Amino acid sequence: MTYLVGEYPVLARLADGRSEATSLDARACRRLYMLATAADLRAMGRESAGSTTGWL
């Protein structure tokens, strides 16, 4: 299964600067989430990081 990066705002934010792909498989998505730093989460703001919208 692959995920279109543009359909998931949080994934798109994490992929920005780390990948040029427009579609990622589950393994790549997991890797991006694991590499997310506190700075990434702060940059998303409370609305994005705390909601379930946009998360896989």
C-alpha cells in the first residue's frame, strides 16, 4: 500500500526537505515519523500535531 503525500498534511510536513517523492509506502512513512523531531512537531502547531486529521 502506498500513501499520496499530499493527502496527509502531517506526512507532507515531515517529508518536506527529506523526500521529493509524492507517494510513499508504509515503511517510508514510518521512517519519516520516527525521524520527526520536537522542532518538527512544534512547527506544525497544536492543531496539526494534536489532531488525528492527517495522521496515517
